Amino acid sequence: MSYVSLYRKYRPKKFSEVVGQEVVVDILKNSIINNKIGHAYIFSGPRGTGKTSVAKIFSKAVNCLSPEDGDLCDKCEVCKLNFDDEIDIIEIDAASNNGVDEIREIRNNVKLLPVHLKYKVYIIDEVHMLSTSAFNALLKTLEEPPENIIFILATTEFNKIPSTVVSRCQKFDFKKLTEKQIFDRISLILKKENKKLSKEVIELISSISDGGLRDAINLLDQILSIEKDDITLDDVYNLIGDVSEIEIIELLKSIVNYDVKSVLNYIDAVYNAGKNLLNICDRLQLLIRNIIIYDNTNKYFDKKYEEKIELFSKIDSSLLIELSKEIFNLINDLKKTSNQKTIMEIYCIKMSLLFNNLKNNKNEKTIDISQKEEIIYEKTVLEPKINEELRNIKINNSFSGASKELKNKFIEKYNSINEYLSNKKYNALSNLLIKGIPEIVSEKNAIISFKNNFDVILFEKNEEEIQKFIEKIFNKKYSMVAMTGEECNKIKKEYIENIKNGKKYEYKEEKIKTTKKNKNKLEETIENIFGEEIIKED
């Protein structure tokens, strides 16, 4: 016999087995007891909360020959039927059958009497996927349905159902299950399956399933397939492509401490590990929300969790709200771009700068969380992508042969970067570059100024990709340097003074010296022939 998934195996067969939808179940049972069966119902609510399961149970219960307190008797010939093959219970997936022709076929078939049962029941799942013409075709049937026909329309997006359809149906709202309800159900399934998981793992399953019991049971099924006796929280996080709670806390620590290097290293690590950056942002947003609640309430969370987030209690709530806004914008931008890593880096540096600016502003109260778990609140300087010597050569070459004419031609093409803002491949780079101002331009070099230093850092970090992007736009290579407007004004003044004093700016070959290290015989042979310097190709 083929394997039956836990979700199918433990799908409720009776109203008494339904978890978390007591109000809906009680009303449906009372309608059966009092013989007040409606002709059309809308079951609306989040996925995995029991809409389709309750629809199937109800379709069986209205046809039960001897219902007990509105529930199935499990004894009559109707209850013993295999409803998966029952001709009078018709399930339709509106996602794949959403045209007017399918609904017209239903209209023709409703005129036929049920073959075996008292009621013929149509269960239309994801009904919001029907086209406008299909809804219009369904409307006539809902207005004047035959006496022995019941429609159950299930949806996760109630707002997409036309009001004309809603007004002809009884609406039932299915709510998300509580973590305790999911925890209890998972524990029961484990007991029946003779399996064991730690309390912490079951709590995690209950938490990340977001109120959907079906998702929780499916996740449980995956976890139990791991060939390991002692399944840990990290095993679960790895399974779902997420990161552990302690990692999210460490990420926030790095942001708060303006430890940009640690932030970028972390993003690089999770990206290369194939982790979902949207999930990480959602988790970070939730952590910040919890810190704000912790700061403004008393004993809202359990003691163990409060001990984890207590170290952030000295951060002003207004700063946390600013962080939350940035993460909200980040999440939206991540959904639009194909270059998620760069967007994540940009926003995380921007968030770190909130705390660096506060620390450097003498008129503001600084945040001191250094006593908590040895967090050091110091500015971390990013190592530049190019060394200082090479950078100075590039600046020199930008002035060498620079002219207003070359600059104007450069700016004309540089402005075409705006055309790439809607391009998924280049929008992140475009967003960065349009903030820059071409200041000095020669035949092969250019100096670009930015208002913020963190834009300069991002430029240097993504220099290789930017150079390729610029080459695509200009059809030629440019060796470029990014700097703040303040630094640019300073080197302009130096240039004027140097020219007055008779200094000439001559083009120099751009070279990168290799770091001294132990060399093998092959490397020594190459060095003897070509020298220690690696000449950068134009």
C-alpha cells in the first residue's frame, strides 16, 4: 500500500474532529438539527484552516440518514459510502476550471435529480478565481436553485467575490488556529504515530505554521522523514530554508552596533546558503515588533523569551519604529527585484547608519547596550574594494585630460540609467547610480560624487558589477572612483592649487600590487618573467 500523508490520514471525518472552528461547526450542526439547510454557503478564511474539510463533512452530514446532534452517525449506508467517488458530491477547483463554459455545465447539471443522496452538493474551491463572466453565469443558478442543490464556495480571498454573489449566500468566517490548538493536535498525531519530538520543536512548528493546521501537519510529515533520532530546532529551520532565532537576534545586534562588516558577512552567508531573504526580513520585523511590545507592556511574553530580547530594551521606540519602516520598504523591494542580495545590503547599511548617526550626534542620547552580552558599540569601517594607491591613481587619471565637453557627453549617456530602473536585472544598480553626480570625466576615467558615505561604500562593494553595467551603457570601459561631495570639493581645490603651482597631471598606468605571501615554484617563475605587479587590463 502506498504511503498516505499525515494530512490526509488525520483529516477530520466528522464535525467533532474539526479543530478551532467551533462557531462555524455549531451553526452548521444546528441547521441540520432544525432542518434549516441553506442553498448556498461561502466558507472564507486563511489557507489550511479547514474550509474544504468542513465542506465535505457538511455535504455528508446533510445526507446522513440518522444524524446524531447534527453530526454523522457513522452507521447508515450514506455514512459508509466512499464520498471521494460519490457522484452527487462534486468538487471543482476554480483555479483550473474558471471559465464560463464550466459554470454553464453546472447550470445544466443542477436540473438533474441526485442519483443516490437527498442533496446534490457542489463544492467550488478557490471560487475567487472564477472569471467575471463565470460569476455572472453562476449568479442565475444561485438566485433560483433547485430544492435539492447546495453550493459551498470556499475562498482565501473573500474580497474578490462580487457582492451580488455574496448577497445570495450564507457567509462563514474560518479563523486561524491558535498555537496551542496546533500544538495539541500535533502532539495527538505524534502519539498515534508512536513518534517523539521535543516540546521546543513542536512549539516551533505551531509558531511558523501561522495558524494553518494543514501547513503544520505537512511540516510535521517532512520533519519525521529526517533520519535522525534527536531532531533540533536548527534541523527544522534548515528544512524550511529559514534561520534560527538566535541568528535573527545577532543580526539585529550587528545593525544596532553599526557593525556593517558583520551585517554584510551575514547576508553573504545566508544568500550563498540559499536562505529565503524575505523570510529573514519577516523574522527581523517580528523581532522588532516584539521588542516594542516588551518595552511598553508587562509580562506579555514568557520569561524565557523576554530574557532574549531584554538586551534591546535601551533602544528608543522611535528608532525601532524607523527600523520597522525600513524593513517594510525592504520587503516590498525584495519582491520586485531579481538582485535581492544587493537590495538587502543597501537597506541593512542604511538601518545601521540610523544608529551611527545617533551615536555621532552629541545633542542626542546615545544607546549603550555594551554591557549586555559584551556588545561593543563602535563604528566599524568597511575595507575599501581598492587600495589607496590605486584609488589615487584613478583620481589622477580622471583629472588627466579631463574636459567639460567629455563631461557633458558622459552625463548625457549617464542619464539613460533611469531607463533601467524598471529592469529587474539592473534596478538595484540603477537606484544607486542615479544618486551619483559625474564630477570629473576624462577619456577613460570618471569621478562620481554621492551625498551619503554609505552610497560610496555600496559603490565600492559592487564596483565590478557597476563597471560592467557602465560599459553596457557607454559601449566602452570607464575606470571610476566614488566619493562624497565633500571629498570631491576638497580634491577640486587641491587640483586648482596644484595647477597654479605648475603641477601637471599625466596619465598613469593603473596597477594593483599583490600581497606578499609564500610562493610555490610556478609562482616564482611567473614573477621572474612578469614581475610582482599585475597590470589591470583596459
